[in-house]
Amino acid sequence: MVRAGIEDIGIYIPRGYVSLEKLAQARGVEVGKYTNGLCQEGFAFPFSNEDVVTIAANALENLLLNDSIRLEDIGRLLVATETPLDCSKTIGNYLAGLFDIPTDCEVYEVKHSCIAGTFALFDALNWLRSGQNDGRKAVVICTDIAQYEAGSASEPTQGAGAVAILVSENPKLLSIDSVTGTATKDCADFWKPLWSDTAMVNGQLSIDSYLEGLRLAFEDYEQKGGNTQFDYCVFHNPFGKMVKKAYKTLSELLPELKGRFEEKTAQSLAIGRTAGNAYTASLDLALASLLLHEGERARGKSVGMFSFGSGYSAKLFRGTVEGKLRDITLPTRVELSIEEYDNMRSGQLHLEEHEGFLLQRIDERGYRYYTKAGN
Ligand code: CAA
């Protein structure tokens, strides 16, 4: 079987930032509930001229800082999102225009709540393993802006971010095993009707479903003979406390994990603690956080990875770290006051980003136009 996996990762987190300490004070909630209870510090909140296309483009631009990547080598560009802008035109088609992606590159979008990025990743891996890739590579982009009703219990678990993952037969970062454990059920834990800007959540049910999905996916993985030796464990990260609960659940199934959260998982929470939930991108941001922190120490070590998408579907898989992730510096944050954040949400205030890819305008028929700062 072809050895395949992740060759490199690019990241983008919108610079606008909301502090949970200040949000708790403004909402009349004890600060400890958000910081210690959810284990979060804040969340990324996009400026008025940013959207899932611009943050995806910025993540791809970050990936392309690796100058060994040539656009003509990309044969597949998959975009995963659960917060799309259009039911028809894909984010990938906008990216094809912004980056001069070759016309023979297959571009399509994958939707399946937060697990869509993992399904896109395995689609890319299967394409490589099938040998139908003509020596070319795939790019998987996960891009989301997570928002809930202002003042709701879910609000502190908002967030935003994008990752661009180069998937190839030269997995310099992480080679990925072909065995996966899967769990799927019909569940009313979380959904977003087409008429709503924000997701609907049955909070406790979503937590219970995530943990049930983890147990069932693990059992399926074990039954299929998947390797359960995990030096590190990374999880879909809607908020830090959820990952702590997930680690505890996995330790009940794999007793050798007990009491080793700090060593095996804690470092994966770094980016998510201030970016918040980036839905499809959150698992890969967790992986990137871990790899950035561990550096050379991680080489040769195994990573158990758990992906969860509400509705629900879950997947457990395993990779081996093949090398160090290049240094990635995230752009400086710009803290928004709670008044600015509230007014931006209600459309009364427009604050603009001036760096990277930007939404230029939306015409009267809803068509979106993009530009890059400085162009
Ligand atoms: N000091 C310290 N801790 C405190 C506290 C205080 N003053 N007050 C409360 N807490 C603790 C609580 O004990 C609780 O901790 P435990 O779970 O360990 O008991 C924690 O803070 C949260 O408190 P609540 O359970 O009362 O919180 P809530 O019900 O008001 O809201 C939530 C929490 C359900 C996660 C809500 O934020 C939500 O609905 N978020 C969106 C849904 C979500 O992210 N679900 C995750 C699984 S689904 C998924 O992963 C897919 C996805 O990406 C969305």
C-alpha cells in the first residue's frame, strides 16, 4: 500500500479576538465558568470583511510559504466546512481564482458538520492510495466560523479558523494508517437550518453524543485490528473541557492512558484555547498545536486522533509523526471590546481587516468578490 499522509500544514486564525473573562462579566456569568469550567480563554471573531473564503485563502497562503509546493502539483483541492456561504458555488472555486489553481485540478466541497475535514482527508488519502493521482498531491482545507446566539450558553464556545493540509505520498509530517474506527447515529444534538445564521444546540446531548461516538469508534477500531499504541492523543476540540472529558473516556477503554493527560494531550489545546471552536479545522489545529510544541521530540511517535461531527458521525484513526512542523507564527490578535463585538454581530458596526485576503463586496445578486490587501 502507498505510504500517504500529511506533508505540511498552513494555518490561519482571524485576528479579531473576544476575551471570555470580559464576555462573562458582560453577560453576568461567573468568569470561572468560562475559564475553568470550559477551559477556554477567548475566541476568534472575524472582521466584517472576512468570511470562510478569506480565512481559507489565508491558510492556503500560509501553506504556500513552503516554497517546495508548486500549484501545478495539486491534483485535488477539497474544502470542508459546515458554515458555507452558498448552497451551490464552492469555496474551492473562489480559491481556484485567487490562486491560479490548474484547470485540471478536481475541486469540491465536503459537508458533514465538524467531521467533514476528516472525511476530506481520507478521501484525499484514498485517492493517493488508489494510484489514480498521476504523481500529484491533494490539498484539504478546513474553514469555519462558529457562532451561536448572543447571550446563549453556547456563545463562549464560538470560534473561527482555517487549516490547509498538503496530503501526499511524501508525508514529511504525519503518515496515516489506513484502519479507521467509525460510529454513526441519527441524533438531534446540533444542527443549523438554512434559514438560521447560528447553530441550534442540545448542549448536554452534544457532549454525551461526542463521548458515545468516541467509545463506539474506538470499539470499531479495535475490532478491525487498529493499533492502539498512542504516544499522543488529539481530539476534536470544541472547548478544552470537552477534550478533558474525552481523554478520561478513552482512558477507561485504554487504561495505559490513565493519569497521563498532560504528557499525551494537554499541548494540543494551545491554539484552540484562544481561537475557540473552528469546527472542521479544530482537530487539525489541535494536531498542529501539539506538533509545534513537541518539535523534534515527537519524531517517530504515534498519535491517536478522534474526529466528531454532530448529527452524528465519529472516526478514530492513528498517525506517526515523521518530522517537525515548520515554525508558524500566527498574526497578532486585535482584541474587540464586548460592545464592539455585540455591535458587529448585530450589524451596527463594521470593523475591517486590512491584511491578507479580504471580502471586497457582495453584489445585489449575492455574488461575492475578493481581493488581497496591497493588490
Ligand atoms: N467555576 C468553575 N467551573 C464552573 C463554574 C464556575 N463558577 N460554573 C460552572 N462550571 C463548570 C460546570 O461544572 C461544567 O463543568 P463540568 O462539565 O466539568 O461539570 C462547566 O463549567 C460548564 O458548565 P455547564 O455545564 O453548566 O455549561 P452550560 O450547560 O451552560 O454550557 C455547553 C456548556 C453545553 C458546552 C455549551 O457551551 C454549548 O452548548 N456549547 C456548544 C455545543 C458544544 O460545543 N458541544 C460539544 C460537543 S459537540 C461537538 O463537539 C461538535 C461541535 O464542534 C459543536
